Amino acid sequence: MKKENLKPFPTLEKAKEEVNSFLNQLPNLYYIDENLKHTLRRYQQSALLYLNWSQKQVDANEKYNQLMFNMATGSGKTDVMAAVILYLFKEFKYTNFLFVSNTTAVVDKTKENFLNTASAKYLFSAPINIDGERIDIKSVESFPINQEPNTIYLKLSTVQSLSNELNDPQENALTFDDLEKHKIVILADEAHHFNAQTKKNQREETSWENLLDQIRRSNKLNRQLEFTATIDVDKEDVYEKYKDKIIYKYDLSKFMEEGYSKNVFRLQANNDNMQKLLNAVLLSQYRKRIAQKLEIPNFKPILLVKSNRIKTSQTVKDDFLSMIENLSTESLNEFLLTNQKLNLSSMALSLTYKYWLSQDLVKAVSEIKQDFNINTTINVNEGGTKGLLSDNVDFRNLNSLEDIDNPFRIIFAVAKLTEGWDVLNLYDIVRVSEEKESSTLKQTNSEAQLIGRGARYYPFVYKGDKSYTRRFDNSSSNEKRLLETLYYHTINDSKYIDNLNKSFDKMDLIVNQDADCQTFSAKVKSKFKQTSFYKNGSLFYNKTEEVPDSEYKNIGDYGIDNFTMVIDYNLSTTENRLRDDIFQINDSNTRYDNVVEFYNNDDYRLIKKAIARNKFYRFDNMKRYLPMLSSIKEFIKSQKWLGNLKVMARVPDQYNVDLSLMEKLSVLDITLRRIQTNIVKSYRKERGTNEFISIAVRDAVKDYSKIVPQPSNKKVVNELIQPKKMNDADWFPYDYAITDQLESSLINLISSMVDEFKRKYQNVYLIRNEETISSWKLHEFENKVTKHYEGYMPDFILVLDNGKIMYQVYVEPKGEQLLEKDAWKEELLESIRPENIDIIGENKDVKLYGVKFYTHGDGRNIVDELHNLNILD
């Protein structure tokens, strides 16, 4: 039993007692059912009745002006919020509502819910009508003094933007003076984010928690209603704050037990990512076929691929698309036959393999390629701001996945799909394997939350009826139950599974990845937008060129070790309920079988056969990627290429016979696909040139937001990221600098030099680079023995313009611990001199420089370097 279940919540218990008493007369809230798109569920109705009881008490203004709804992810908190708006408007004449959350994603989703009548996510009836009067909901930046009748005013904002707005008043923005003139209802979503100071047992004046307190206290009639699935009442300070404020609780376990969710099963597998993904695709497509057979309209199951790292996610996406493109009838048949033998313990996969082996595989392959391709795939990590769903197109696509005209079937993600993501037809989550596996509780907490979101029930129409609860739990049809089951395809690692189970138990499957994060925003100043530099100016980076073929001389140039390669041929998959312990598979119940040795003439025939099965290894195709290769025989035999390679297979003991030639061939197929992937990824790289091209300042200097860890979770003080107010610094384009202490130190240094700069230059700007455009990078252009092709962009560009010459100086703050590792970047910076580079275009009056890394206290003397370059007198 969870600790919190043992703790009393007096307000909740009193409300429950009063509402359930036969002496209590329940209110007639007819207008809520009439004006909400969804009929409130029983527990949602209870939440509203508990709130009603509290607000009818004579001491409501003092005792019940701040309340929390602690309701499970997927239980419809936003529907309750919509009902609360109607309730407080009708019963208590509240017309001003302030919605706040910690991320723009949640704010954007709520705009669709409350304001966009054309959206499928809109929660009210259109139009809203109470007692014959039409009610309008209007979006506002500040609440009007003279208010129109029958109008609800709604302001939606991230709490960071709200903080900036109230603490730094601008024209037409909300002020603390405004707040005193109105009675306001604060609707605080994902409210656990607003308790950082309570958790630390200190209340800072600038905290979000304190800000909401100020707003609530600005008028005695104000209400603060908080909504969250995640409130850590095991922490004593949090419990003491909320024990009398929690008005309603609805836990995930109860939510699932009452049938409002999908069933959740875990598929733990030892096979590689592509095999796990093909299993998931076949299971997903099988569900789609089941729905078609049952005449369920528009049933489109979604598959999500979860990684820990953006680079991994992008690589797996590319590999997946390649796998689907190369899928053939023969390879699918072989996959089904092989895995059918190994996965007898999985009901879902056994059904899947049996079904597809009974079908026309030519048609199946065609269908899979039609449903899973580059046009039905979305990677939410590509573009936008780290940690946020900032791209409006992606946001609309991800929040309309149930729509009939939405084409997407598979999503690749790292950390962006947490709060603010609302999808019901997610049926498979695949956790990909990575070289450096993360099995920390923080990581598994994140994944548990994702599973919780995916577990929400998809209310499809069956036999003309739409249900919002499971209907096939007692059905004898396993196929039907697949339509109400989420499968989590995960890695088979005991420590990981153990931590995952701890995450499920600790938070009842409800965990929030961003609980320890804040969102900071920076906007480009309107005054800077009026400058000629913003309107007409340019920043610069160097062009790149392909690395010449002559530099790809051997297999090592493609990052491939040509000595030993071990292929995990333990392809069995076991099926478990979500919280079952792992079935341990380790070296004690596996063996290593020798497959082939490329230097052994006896294996040459088998290797040649495997080579012939893969179209990539046609010599004319290979020459595209291995230009220095003279023949396929050389590729197999030469020590420069694969001549030293030994391939081994890790095989489960339950597979109690020696590998057959066909099975060895399958292992060799996997080996060659792995080698193929490395070859293609490594060729061709690009390297920098000394030709610099321009990018418009207005395209590079843009508003941005950044999600950062709160200070309590950072071990190194210098790494703390905080907003630094820059409104009074006319030389800094943004209203805030979102920096760590080292970067802030550099800004302070430049600030101390501005007067000196202005004696020589008409215009002085320090541009903070937030890499809003990924292609804007510097690349090494000098010929080095050790080459670095990846490129990077320094954090700052100092712009100095005397009316005749404009100097742009690249500056990079660097911690002492990184000086050696990143020395090549410093060498690149110091190679940027006017005499070493050519600026392309009409920019001959611009001179580019790079200087040494900036360290704390200017330990590497960049000020002296600016003097030596005659940039400073």
C-alpha cells in the first residue's frame, strides 16, 4: 500500500461524507451536461459535487479558496476544468479565468480545448447556451474593466510568461493593479510544478508558487483550483500544504480497475531494435485488420518508439524506414516462421504470427509499406526547441492522431510527449535498446508516465455503440481483447525492469518527467526589431564540401571493428503483465556459437550466399559507398576490409540444437545489415571550407523557450540555468538571457566593456545563439591530422559596427573541465581571421574573428586578445 493512502485528507473526507449523506440535497447542474461535448463520468460528477459543497460553506473565501483535484492521467481533468468554468460562472458569477501551466504544449492544447470551436478537441457545445442565453468565451491578454454580459474571459499563459508579464509590466499586459479590480479563478494545470519552494522548505519571492499566491490574495473572492496527476504527498512539506486542500482524488489504479483504460501488458525481448519494431508493426497492423473484420470504422492504431537520446531516435527512425523499404515477401515469411518457434509464450505475438502466416504475404507487405513509410512517420525530436512541442504543425498532427485524415502511424520520440500530449489510439510503445542503457529511476519514471498516458481508453464504435470503458474483458475472443490492450515492448534487462516496477509502484503508474524542470522564455525586444541590423543585417557561417573518396581507405574509416562481432540470436520474447518480475536470461542459460570466420576458406561459400541475398552488396551499389574498393572478393578477404572478422551468435540454451546453415545465414544477414548501416551512415561526411555565407539576423534571432532542471537537482553550481533580466541592456537583443553562471559571467564582462566599445563603435550587440536554425554552424576548414567533421556554433557573437566596418567576433564560454576535450573548437575559432577566409556576397565591409574560449574571470584573456586584434584600442 502506498504511504499516502495512510494519510488523512480532512477536506476530502468531509466533502465525501457530506455529499454522500442522504440529508444532503444535491444541486441541479443540468446546464453542465447541456453544454459539454462529453457526458461527465461518475467520478467527474463527484469531483464537481465535492467542489460545490466546499463553495457553499460560509467560510469558503478563507478556507476553500485554494483546492486541488488530484486525478489520474487520462481521467479527464480538462473536462472537469471545463465543467468548473460553467459551474462558477452560473452559480457565483465568475467571468474571469486565468489558466496557467508550466509548458507551452499544455497551453496550446488547452486553447484547442476551450477556444477553438472547429477543433475535434473542443470540449464545450457550440454555442454555449444557459437558460436561453448564449454565452461567449473570449481569449484575452488582460481582463477588461467594462465587461460584456454573458461573456467568460479566459487568459491562457505559461507561468513563466505570466511571471515576466506581472514583474515587468508592458503595455496592454496584465498587472497586479488589474488583479485587484476583478475576482478571478486561477486554473493551474500540472500543478505539481508549482511547489518547488514547498519541497525545498523555503519560499522565495520570485518563485512560481509565490506568484500564484500573490494573484490569489489580490482579491478575497479569488479562487485557485489546481489539477495534477502527480502530487508527492510522501514529502512532509508537500503533505502539510495540501492535506486540507485536496478536494478530490482519483487514482490510476482505480481508473484502470473501473475499466476506463486499456489493459497494459509488457513484452520484454532480447532481440534487436528492428526485430522489436517489426513485431510491433505486425501486431499493430493485425489490430487494424481485426477492426476491419469487426466493421469498426476508422480504427488506426498508433505505434510510438521511445529512446533516451535524440541521436538514437533519429538513427532508429532511419533504420526503420530502410527496413520497411527492404521488406519482402520472402524476408517476412522467414521472420514469421523463425519467431513463431521462439515466442510461444506470448499470446499476442503467437496470434499475430499465426494470423499473418495464413494471409497473402504479398498483399501484407504492400499494405505494411503503404501504412509505414516516410509520409506516415513523425520524429518529434527534429526541429523545434528542446523539450517542447514548439512546431505548430507537429503539435496539430500529434493531437489529431485519431482523425480520419491524419496519416501518421508511427512516432519517434525522446522527451517531448509528456504533458500536453493527448492521444487515445496509442496501442504499442517500443523502448529501443541503446549502447549506454539508462536504468535510473528518473528514466523509468518518465517511461511509466508515458505508459500511463498511452493506457487511456480509445472509445471506438462497435456495433453502432461507442463505449468509454472496456467491453471485452470477459470475451472469449483474444482478438477482441487486443483492441483494448496496450503493449509495451521493452528491453530485457533485470535492473531496468526492477526500476520500472518501482516507478509503477511508487507513483501508481503516474509519474511526470518534467517535475524537476522549469520553462524559461526569452523574447526579442521590439526596439531591437526596429534596428537596421535586425532588418537588413547578416550573420555568417562557412560552407561545407564533401570529404573526398580517397579518404575512405579501409573498414575502420567507417567506424567498424573488423575483428569480432557478436550477434544476439536470443530472439525469444516473453509476455508479462505490467508488474510481473522479469524472466532472467543471462550467460548461465545462453551459449556462444561460432558462425563464420571471414578468413576461413571453408566459410567463403556461406558468406558469398549472404552477400548475394542483400541488394546493398551488389558491387555497383557498394562502389557508391566504398569508392576505394576494387572487388567483392577484396571486401570479404582483404584485411583492410572484413578479412579479420569473426562472427559469433549468442543463443539461448532452450534452443538445444546446433545452428543450422540457414540459421547461420540469418545471423550473417544481421551482421551484414549492421555493417551496411555503419557504411551508409559514415559516408559521406562533409568538411568546412574557408568560404563564409550569410544568414539574415531576423531568421536567426527569434523568441525561444528552454526547459531546464531546477537548482535542487543540479550537482554543479556553475551549471545552474536561470533567466537574467536584460531589459535595460540595449546591446542585448533579448529581454532575458537564459544562461548558466559561466555564460552570465561573460555577459557581465561585456556589460562592463560596453561604454568602452561605444566610444569606438556606433552599434554594439551581443547575440546569444540558441541554434534556432540547425544548419548555422561553423566547421573546421584547416587541414588537420585529426579531423572533426561535426561542426558547432559558439554561444555568442559580439557585433561591433563603426559605420564603415562591422566586426563579428565568435565567443564561446567553456568550463575548465572541457578545455582539453574541445580544444579543436578553440583552434577553429582562432583560425577565423579576415586573411584566412572569404566572405561570399556583398559583405566586404564585414570582418570575422574568433577568440579563445572564455573561462571564469577571463582566465584566458580574451580582452587582451581583442586589444591585440585592434578591435579594442
